[in-house]
Amino acid sequence: MQNQSVIRRRDLLALIGTIAGSSAMYQAMTSLGFASESAYKGPLKLAGDVKGASVLILGAGLAGMTAALELRKAGYKVQILEFNNRAGGRNWSIRGGDSFTELGGFKQTCQFEQGLYLNPGPWRIPYHHRALLDYCRRLNVTLEPFIQLNHNAYLHATRAFDGKPQRFRSIKADFQGGVSELLAKVSQQGRLDEFVSKEDQEILLQALREWGALDRDYKYNANLRSADVRGYARDPGGGLMGDPLPSDPISLQELLRSRMWRYVQSFAHYDFQTTMFQPVGGMDMIGKAFAREVGDLIRYNAKVTQIQQNGSGVTVSYVDTASPSAVQQATADWCICTIPLPILSQLPVDVSGPMKNAIDSLPYAASVKVGLQFKRRFWEEDEAIYGGISYTDLPIRNIGYPNYGFNRGGRGVLLGAYLYEGANSFEFTAMTPAERVASAVEFGAKIHPQYKSEFENGVAVAWHRVPFTLGCSGEWTEAGRAQHYRNLCQIDGRIALAGEHASQLPAWQEGAILSALDAITRLHERVVKT
Amino acid sequence: MQNQSVIRRRDLLALIGTIAGSSAMYQAMTSLGFASESAYKGPLKLAGDVKGASVLILGAGLAGMTAALELRKAGYKVQILEFNNRAGGRNWSIRGGDSFTELGGFKQTCQFEQGLYLNPGPWRIPYHHRALLDYCRRLNVTLEPFIQLNHNAYLHATRAFDGKPQRFRSIKADFQGGVSELLAKVSQQGRLDEFVSKEDQEILLQALREWGALDRDYKYNANLRSADVRGYARDPGGGLMGDPLPSDPISLQELLRSRMWRYVQSFAHYDFQTTMFQPVGGMDMIGKAFAREVGDLIRYNAKVTQIQQNGSGVTVSYVDTASPSAVQQATADWCICTIPLPILSQLPVDVSGPMKNAIDSLPYAASVKVGLQFKRRFWEEDEAIYGGISYTDLPIRNIGYPNYGFNRGGRGVLLGAYLYEGANSFEFTAMTPAERVASAVEFGAKIHPQYKSEFENGVAVAWHRVPFTLGCSGEWTEAGRAQHYRNLCQIDGRIALAGEHASQLPAWQEGAILSALDAITRLHERVVKT
């Protein structure tokens, strides 16, 4: 036609300066600072002559495999000993047909339908975990969003609202509305004058009205304005279906006493802010991707029994789990040990007193996850809950809805319980797997009555009974960290530790990777210097 | 092993009652109300003898195709006339190679890389749009999350913070922190005593501390507690990388004056709450899915020129857009007209005065969207922004980041401007497409300086210049709706209107579908009754 306006960069240059802005527009631009706040500075570069040095890595989890990948690239001779018959460690997904035997001998064989899974360990990746995200990119792990905040999921408290679950959106809106109304009232009565100028109070009132969904008189009431945040009694429709109807807010008093406000910030913490991710197909896609790179270095089914070192190298004794009587040995110049501390603390290890104390002093969190398969995704079909988490004060604490296969019908697996610390975690750990599953169904049915007719099968992982970790993750206290953390992370002779326990990000995969990168960076400095 | 605990439903039954709960646990369950609040009551059932009746549908957008699908299923003879050479209407995605000519003759041919697209019309689907979601499921449209709230995206105001964009998380956290500190202070000074009991104020203080990230003295300060919501100066790392460092909050005064709080609730409105969706591959996957069902009923390139009716039927005149001189006619017993009102109001239409007044009285929103392709996804790589929206007071208003292809590198297309109403929308509409794109790049570079070196090409759609709508969507006022809405939606003789304009959900695809379902339900009642 008359004006074929294909717009390319070169066309743009002709237009710039003539449109919508002065030349001053660019002034501030170059001074904008967008530096990453992450401890991760991009792919590791270990330059220098490694002089044929060898490194023995204990554990093929993310820390161990990160170390292996980078050390081999830098020229080291690398070997990994791994207890399991698979790589990944806590980076783990359970699918139909998978078997797992926990401490005590209880064996479960998962019966999930093909394509469904439970991530018993890590299940989400924050946007600021730059190292993990970079490895996902380099190793071609496809990601999809993990929904942390679902406004339509439930908050549930046994003793509030007759035990009836409330929608997250309503509690959040009513809390903001109640708080805003209160502060607006105080402002209008002149009681803020000594703290905030009159001018700023005018702006504050505008902000509170917007942010609390208040009406013109700064009241939080049942009307279409509050319905627009807390939800409607009847949604807007089409044609002559009828006008939308507002819903009734919960009073601030009732809300405060319900304690449901405890959950309202769950999504706002740095670790849980949007945008979060999960690998398409299960968290273990990451472990498998690492194993594609370094699998040839791994000796599986190798249970470490002793770690010795002297001035010239490291000797590690291990047995094959299938023939535990025959002790074998592996040697190297250096050792990166990622064995979880509850196991490492039980082994004879040649390290200095301070490191040994650190190893022995860190308790691991008791965590339990239960995966439940249902005949249909009733949470989506009946309740319009797509992904995200419902919170309850029942022992199960969380119900996590699957963040894949949305809106397509069919079976679904949800996270029926996620216990983390507290007495209930230990209670659930003490149960048999079958009891854990039954209990998760029993409790969950208080929130979703459909459980009773739709439940099919389940699996349950209690981390204190997982043979390859004996706990979920390092549970640091402030005092414990002050006393032991540096000693844990120092290179001790020829041995360095790595893993989430040796990081400021316990329980996170990013912590495992960053600790490995930090440990091998320091080790490499020693190697090239000597 | 000794205890093969495969857990099935039948096993569960044996365990229930023995574990973790009294029989009273179930009492409240059956009384839990989970009724859908949606106006959609599930798949339409049009029962009864339609007596061979025929329906002519004008427009093959979502309203028209919904009507066609359901009416044919109920036994009607159905035909659709469609102006475009494709189905879908505003349900539309633009990809590389697509051409589009707007009013004024400007033709654009999109140069996006394969796999990248812009949705110039609707781009997101709320979880409570039950009808649309049900059609997506029935028609096998795969969905993925649409990220509305991204804590790491930017808020930008030209005159605040020297024009430097702020992270959403920081503004949100600082607003909540400042408000909470203020209210806590007032409470501690006894100034809430007449509104809230002392007991409840104790709970309120706990809630404010939690929700505002206040310290033990109810102050909002730079510390690791506020860093955990607003972000760190240095993130927690691994090994001996160094301790995490807090960042400095913005004072409530500066925050109030910045006006950035205006954006903080953007994600909390019912229409934008999690979980939102988009079809995998582009919004037009929905239109294409409908067209797979009813495409055989559509006559494309048919421009309606007149709509007549009498007591026995409807006659619609139209021309083929390729040979506009030859007027053709289609007849039927009934007509469902989904033609957008800016076009319909210009046609001779045989309807009563009140409906005609309604048709003539509804203005359509001026909306402009600009899609920009960049050489690399710098917003992800440099700035850790994955999906979601940055907000600015610049004319472009929104920068929308793609919610697909996360973390994989390569080129990306973002929404470089989304203007909706206001003077800037008309300014952008008055520009040539090339100028719109240039302007979006110019303004966007104030937020992302990388624009200047990474930009490749763009497309721009100004809805007032889109020939098949002449506007974005019905812009109802409260007064206008009170006067005209019922008249617009009543069946007028043998003609009923449908589309987002005939709904309480203007601009939403759900409104189009619900209005069609409502119109044909009422029409069908007439047919089976007579």
C-alpha cells in the first residue's frame, strides 16, 4: 500500500530526536545502575595452570556436580563418589514406578499416572538465584512459572470462621481495608499531625483510599470497590444476567482474632516473590542435566566410610552398597566433600577440631512432604484454584497445587502436606509412609471435602528418614552461624566442604551451587599459587 | 522389603479414624459452600425443538463463534459473516510475516523472529473467567501463566528519584513498612483506644510487625528483616562470599510524594489477581480453536452494509471486500449481531429507537499497543525481570515482558507501550505506525537504556484505526449504563446484540462469550415457546 512502514532500527534513527522528547531525555540514562545484587558474577573462570591436580568429589548433588563441571573445565582430574544410584541428591522428583526405601525399611513404590510427579525436595526457584538460573540456561533446562501467591487459594484456621476456609484475596483485601480505614480515621482527627505534615497526610489519604479500596468517606465497606479486590457475591456477567453484587467484608476485629493475617505476607518475602520458576517436567530435570555433563565422572552406589588426608593428598574409603563388606579406596590431591552433615558427622574424617566441631553442631530441619494423586483436578474444576498454595494451621500446613497441566482436566497430584520444623514434623516422621498419606488426606479433607471421593494414592517423604541425608537441610541459628560458619567453610588442609549447609542460603539449591563455586575458587587459588 | 506400603484409597479407609483426628473432624465439611460465583453455570444446554430455525451471525469473534457453536449444536441452521479474512476479531496475535493495514492506509508487515508475537488485543485471562476457561478446555487450548505482578519489575516516575526506576518490591515493602510503623506508633501512644480494644491492638501490633517487616521496636529500618521484603544491597551467598547486606528503605515522605504507590495495587484487583493465563503460542490460539469448530459456517471478507428485519425474518446486505460494488444478501429467521458499535452505528439497521440510541451512544476506548523486538532478552539477562509489567508515568505507561521462553536467551518481543484512554492514546493514534514504534523506543530507553543498542523492529496497533472495530472496546460510564445497557441487550424483534460491549465485562473476552451465551439463551426461549 502507499506507506509500507516496516520499522527497523535504521528507520528509527531517522526518527529519533523529532518525536516526543528533548535531547535531555538521555541524560540520566547512562548513570542508571543496574548492577546485579547477586553473589553470582557469571560463569566461573578458573584461569592458570592446575599442574595435573586431581580432585575427589563426594556427593553428586548440585554442589558436587557444579564443582565437577567447573573443575574439569579448568583442567583438573575429577572423580565423584555418589551414594545413590542416581545423580541429583535432594534435587529429586518421584514419578509413577519409582521406588524409594526409607530408614526403617519402609519401601514405597509410587503409583502416580504418567506425567505427574512430586518434588520431595526443592520445588521452586526464585528469580534472584542467578547461578542456578544460569546453569539452567547453559544446560538447557526449560523453566515454567511456579505460582507462589494464588489469590483464590485458601487460608484456613481451625478455630476461625467455624473452620471454613477463606479465600486469600478476601483476607488480604480486608486486612488492608481495615488498616487503611483506621489510619485514615486517625489522620482525619488530627492525630498524625506531629508525625506527618498536613500536605503529606493529604497524599497519604489518597494512597490509603487506593490501597485499602476505601470509599469516598475513607470507609471500607461492602460495595463494588471492595468487591474489586476481595471478590464479588455475584461476578459481573454478560447481557441481562444481572448486575454484579458486592460481598461482605470481614471486620478488622474478627480478622485480627482469626490470626489469618499471618499468611498474607507469604508471597512478599524475597525468597518467594514473583517471578518464581520450576523446571518443566520436575525439579530433577536440573540434576539430570548436570549428569549429562558430568555423569561419566560419577561412581554410583558408593557409600563413603572414611575420609583421610595428609600433606600430599586425600584418601577416601567407600563400599559398594550392593557388597558392603569390600572396602575400596579412592585418592586425589584434593577433596570437595558435599556429604550432608548428619552423615558426615558420623564418619571418621581427618579435619581440624574447629571444622569437626562445626560439622557436629549443625542440626538438620525435619521436613515432610506428601504427594497425593486424585481422580480429577477438583481444585481447578470446582474451586478455580490454579497452582499456588493454601495455608492452614492443621499439621499439613500447606496444600500445594500443581503448577503444570492447568485447565486440561484429568488426574492431578498435589502436595498434600509440607511440614517444616515443629512438633508435627517429627510426628509425621515417626509415622509409616501409609499413615502419613492417610493423615494428609484426613486433614486436607477439612479444606477440600472432595478429597474423600477423589483420592487415589500417595507417597510421603520424611527427610529425617532419607538415607542419603538424614534430614532436610541445615538449620542454622544466628549464634551457631557466628560460632561455626567460617570454620565449616574454610579449606581444611586438602578438604573443603560444599553444599547448602555451607551457604547463607540453607535449603536452597542456589546455596549449594554458590558454596561449591566459592569453595573451588578458593581451592583453585591455592593450587595455582603453590 | 518388609513393608511394601503402596498407598491406595482402599488402604486409606482402614487407617481413617485411627489417626490424627476425632470423628468430629468432618462435621463442618459438608456445610462448606464452594459454589462458583461466576455468571457461567457450565456448558450451555439449549433443549427443545428449534423447528428448523435459522440464525445469521454477524462477526466471527469470540461472541459470534460461541453463538455459532452452541446454536448449531442445538439444531439451528447457522451462518456467519465476517469482515476479516480470518476468524477471531480482537482475539488476535501478530507474528513475523503478518501484514496489517490500518485506517489511513498505513500497512505494516511484522518482522518478528519465528515464535515471537504481539497480542494487540486481549493478552491475559483471569482465573474467574469460567466460560472462557471452559471453552479453552473443551477446545484444547493449552494455557500457561501470565505474570501480572513481578516484584522485580520497575516503577518509574519522571519526577521522582531523579527519574531512576525503582523495583516494585522496594516500593511495595516501603509503603507497607511506613504505614505500619505509623499505625503502630499511634497505637502505642493510646490514640487508637477509642476505636480498637487494647486486646485487639496487641494483635494488631503483631500483625503490623509481620506485615510491615518492622523491627522489635515497631520501626521500619535498614536491616535484614526489611531486606527480606524490599531486597538486599548484597544477597546472601555461599561459602565465604561475605555476609548479606541490607538495603536502605525510602522514607514514607519521599514515597508519598513520588506517587509511586499508585501502582502498588495493580496486581490486587480482581481482574488481575493470580492465577492469570495466556494461551501457549499467542492469544489467537483461542480464535483458531473456535474456528476449527465453526470455520465451515464462516463467510470471510464479507462487509455488512445494511441490516433489515420484518415480522418473518432478517435480511443482511453485504459486499465482498474484494469486489465491493456487488451487494449480496443473506437471510435468516434470527440475527445475532456482534459488530462493534462504532461500525454498527454507521450502518442502516432496523431496530427500535431505544436500541438505536444505545448503539449510537457508547464510545469506544482509544488504546494503542506497540510490540518491540530486541536482539536479546536484556531484561532477563541484565535485570532479572522475567515476565510481568513495569509501570511508568511516561506516555507508554506499561512495559510488558514476555511470559514465555523464559531464561533461554535469544531474541525477545516485549510490549513496549500500552496506552489506554487519555490524551496520549489519541496522540499515539494520530502518529504513523513508524512514529509510534520510534516513540515507544525513545521513552522506553529511559527505563531500559539497553533499548538503544538492542532494538531491532516493531509493530504498533492503534485500535481507533483498526478497520474492523474502530476502537478498542466499549467505554461505559455509570450513567450511560443506567440509561442504555438494558436497551442494548434486549432482543429487538429478531435481532440480538452480543459482544464485550453487551456485557458487564467490557474489553474482556469473557464478556463477549457471556453476552453471547445470554443472548442465545433468551433467543432460544423465544424460539421454542412460539
